[in-house]
Amino acid sequence: MAGRSLLSTGLGEETTVRPNEGKDREGRKEEIGKEIEGGDQEGEDGHAARYRKLGPEPTQEEIDEHNMDHGTFRSWCPHCVKGAAMAYPHRKSQDKSREEVPVVSIDYMFMNEKQNAEEEKGMPILVMKDRKTKMIWAHVVAKKGRDGYAIKRISKNISLLGHRKIIFKSDGEPSIVALKEAVKAEQAIDMILEESPVGDHRANGEVEAAVKQVQAKIRTQKDALETRIGERMKGDHQILPWLVSHAAATINRRRKDEEGFTAHRRWKGKEFNRKVAEFGEAVQYLRLGSEGRDKMGSRWGRGIWMGIREETGESIIGTEEGTVKCKDFRREEIGSRRWDKDMLGKVQGVPWQTVPGREGDDIKVRIIMKEDKEEITEGVIGRKEETMPRRVKIYKEDLKKYGYTIGCDGCKAASRGKVHQGHSEECRKRIER
């Protein structure tokens, strides 16, 4: 498009920018003032208002599909707006995915907006971003530094990426440097440790951007789940660590970059195609190892759907006894059984201890989040599909009973035994009467 450029608004919209549109704004103040003073004179054309365009109203089917994971921002979704809506920034995109040595960045984040001493009392969330594939992971961990689960999880993620050599990047905070050193000690690949100055957000901008994306998705999906169950969730809820990881996975599977690729596709060479349910939804799941055993017993159990394992593609199911994995599940057909607040509250097991008491000390969940005192967000209801009434089909028996219409091609074809043709409106109305 000659003479014009398109800038991304950050919410899936594009704004046309014309040449010289933003130049010399100070120099135009006098001219603008004259326009304002004379703007009410008869016969003068006013400057057209610049407004944000509205998209088409969604159907109920589109809403139901979106509610599965809120993977793509939708301006008509109150949960997306509340959790992830931002201003319209002007950003320059730089493609660094083709650099020779992949850069993997990590950082800690918290869900409370104010970075203060109170926030440190909660459990940190470890965010990881791979520059080459653009994959993002997020995990709630017990503490900063050399935490056993954090070391295990980050090591696993690096192995999943399949890189032979990486630059392992973070800020210079001693706790995260110690974590990187522990991860390096467990990895067989060539790993170059790199630190940026503490507090220099630009130097570690990639993972900082990933932190904002993950925080927005967590807020969105948490708000959506709260609408489903009709109450706010506290920071000690057992399901929240699973929600944090699922939010990051949703970004990988659903968010497309400037080249039209998802991170999952860049990672595995294909799009994510596993069947999913809404996070926190009660489902029937097929118990692992149940095939061929106890013919009289049920192979299916009931639990809470909490995401997909990246390693195997199995579903993660929360139950009263602990968290399990399954290869298949069925959604509840009856809507009243789909959202079970009591079952959700009894879910046991967290990522670092899927069955309580099995692996030593029981580490309780404690995530400090901003207290939301607003009423539960009201869910959106889609418009009803407009259905056209079906027209009466005219059969040969009808024509024999009511006679043929003179001049109707359909009646001629039926009378002469030729290929069927459409009947005229006059003929159709006569037969309908």
C-alpha cells in the first residue's frame, strides 16, 4: 500500500497511518485553534471523528469455543477485557528467531501489582521464554533460588526444546543466578550463563514481555472460572498453580506471531490439535490402566480438567485423592453437572506434589493476588442464529392432486417426465394455499 503503513494496536487491530499525519503537531496548534473557532459556521465541513470500530456480534457457538481457554483476545469477552486489555502501543518488531545460538530467558514474577515486601511472602512464579521457538512456560515454585521443583521443571523444559547449545539468560539477582547454575549442573548440553543488570528491564525485555502476557492470561482465565462457579478464588486454592501453567500453555498454542505461527508450531512443526475442555470444568475421565481389568468395575471417574501435559499430550485431572493423568475424557452433557464448585474445592495435588503426603513435606499453596472486590463478572450471551423458514417441497403427488400451473417450468418438467426444475413463485404460493 503505497504511501501508508500499518501499525499493530496490540489487540488484533490495525491502524492506517498516513504520511505526515503526526508531523509538526506544535506548529499546527494555531491552525487547529482557527478550526475550532470557526467550526460552527454554516457550510464548513467538520473534521471526521476518529472512533474505534466495533466487530460483529459473536454467535453462541463462537462464545462457547472461545470459553474453552480464552486463547485469543476477544474484545466482546468481559474476562479478556478485564484480564488482558491494554492501551494501543506502537511497537517495533524485531525478529531475533534466526540467531545462531538460541537464547532462553527466565525471571520471577508475582501476581500482586505492587512490587513490595508484602508480595515476597507469597510463592513466586518462574517464567521461561525461548527466543527461537517463542515457547513460554510458567510454574509456581515454593521459593526463589535452588528449589528442587524449580530445578527439575526448568531442566525438563530445556530438554523438551531440544537445543544442543543455549545462552541461559536472566537478570543478576543472586537467587536466580544460583538457580541457573543448578540447572546447568544437570544438563548435558552446552549452556552459556548470561546476566543483565538487576532492574534493567530493557536488557531482559523478552522475558519481561512474557511475564505480562502470562499475568494477563492468568487474570482472564481466573475471572472466567470465577464466573462459572459464582465466587472469587483465594490465593491458597489448590488449582491455582495448575491455572498458572495452563495460562502459559494457552499462549503457546493459540497466540500467533507476526509471521502467522504459534509457538507450539515453531516448537513441534505442527499446530496443537488435542481435544480440550474449559479449565476447571468437571469431566468424566478414563482411568489409566483400566483396560482389561475388573470387567465389573467402572473404567471412568469424575474429576476436574486442569490442562494438558506437554510431554505426552495427556489430560491433567484433579480429584479428591490427588492429581492424575488420563489419555481421554468426556465432557458432561448436562450443563448443571459441568461446573461443580464443591468438587473444585476438594481437588488435591499440586505440580510439585501430585498426591499429598507421598513426597515428604506438604508445601501449601500461597499466591498473593490483588483482592478483587468487584462483583462476579457477568458472562456474555451470544445472539441467536437467524434461521430461514424452509420452503414447502412440491411432490408429483401434490401436482396430481392440485393440478399443474400454466407457464411454470417445474410443472412442465414434471408433466413431461424430464429433469426436475424449480417451480415459479406463483405455482409455489398456489400449492401452499
